[in-house]
Amino acid sequence: MSRTGEFSTVLNWEASTRNRLAAAIDRFSGPLADLVERDANEGDTRMLVTDFLSYGLNFSKYEEMTTEYRNSGDSIDYALKLDGALFAPIEVKRCGQDLDARNIQQARRVAAEEGAEWIILTNGRVWQVYHLRTNGDDGSTSTVRILDVDLMDDSEGAHERSVDALFHITHEAIEHGRLEELRKWREAVEPAPLAEVLVSEPVVAAIRSRLRERTGHAGHIGDLDEVRRALAEDVIARALAAVELDEPDEDA
């Protein structure tokens, strides 16, 4: 197949997936609003979640979704299984309940025990996706939130943002590696990796060029190292220190 043909194929599967997802969000907006208005219980919320997983995200109810998933010590509401293996435990709360990272502790234990990397937490209205990250050589884990979508957000552009975000957890996007690519992107824009990019040769050279333009300075020997040192010791070091002081820890 030609390169043009390959590109068209990619566009076709992605466009059709996004269109189906957008239609599902519209389709379930009414029932979701009704559930929220009457503060429906967890059981009713689960029915909507099941339908959205099936019609919106394209997971098979009978082959890839399992309810009341149990392992040796814990039970969770749902599990998504791909190719026979656990892909993501899913915790469902009633539609009126605020979500909290503490809600995924059982799912986290199940994921860690069975080698799954993903956890989904939802109340039907809000969908949160967490990645179970292994830290260093000690084998400890932490959960990092990758997606947080409110399907009842009525601000400008919210519908498009919801489709764009939830697209990554559709069956098709997972198969094509898009969720994994999003995870890598989220990690890349954390402070430490960004700091590495900021002191890389192309970025430092671009900053030096811009500073020369602003000052009219023709340049001198060592000015590249001067810019790199200022970035590393003053700008980045202070910013990272501020992040450590101001930001809460990652979800435990």
C-alpha cells in the first residue's frame, strides 16, 4: 500500500472511532443527567457505565468486561480483559459521589498483583484513568492520573475535549498504542524530564539566539555555556524546588 493509502487508513479508523464516541456521549447525556438529578444509586450507575463501555468505548460486554472481578484478596466492580489478561480494573461509584484517589485502593492492589498497568475510576459523569507506575529498583508503585473527564462539563469546547481525551481509552486507540503514547507524553511534561529538554543543545542555542536578538550582542566565547548554566542553576533549580514545595504528592 502507498504511503497515502496508509495515512488514509489511519485517518479512517481514528475518525470513525471519534465519531462513534462523540455520538455515544450525546446519546447518554440525557440518561446521565437523569441519574445525577435523582442521585441514582451505584447499581443504576453501573448500568450506564456498562453501556458506555460497550457503545462508546467499544468493549465487548460478553468477552472483555467482567463484573465483580475477584482475586485472592479483593473484589472490584468491573474488569476489562484484553487477549485473556486483565487490562484495567474499574471502580464504579454512584453518580453523585465525588471521586477520590482513595477510591482505587482495591483496584490498585488487584492491578499490581495481576500485572495490569491501568485503573479506571468513574461515577458515570466523571471518568478518571490512572497508570500504575513502578518506581525505581525497589518495585514500589504509585498511581499517576492520566485522564480526568467530566461528561457534564458545559463550558465552551468541553464536548470536543471530552471526545479527544476519552478517545485514548477506546478499544481501537488502545490497540493502536495511543493510550501508551499519551502516558509517555504525560511523563515527558513532568518537571524533571522538561528540565532535561530545556538544557539540551538545540533549546539552549535557540535561547542564546533570541537573547542576542534582544540585546544586540554579537556573542562571545562561552555564551552558550553561560545560558545553559543560568537555566540549570537559577531558572530550573528554583522552579523544581517550588514544585516540590507547592504540589501535592502523586497519588499514594
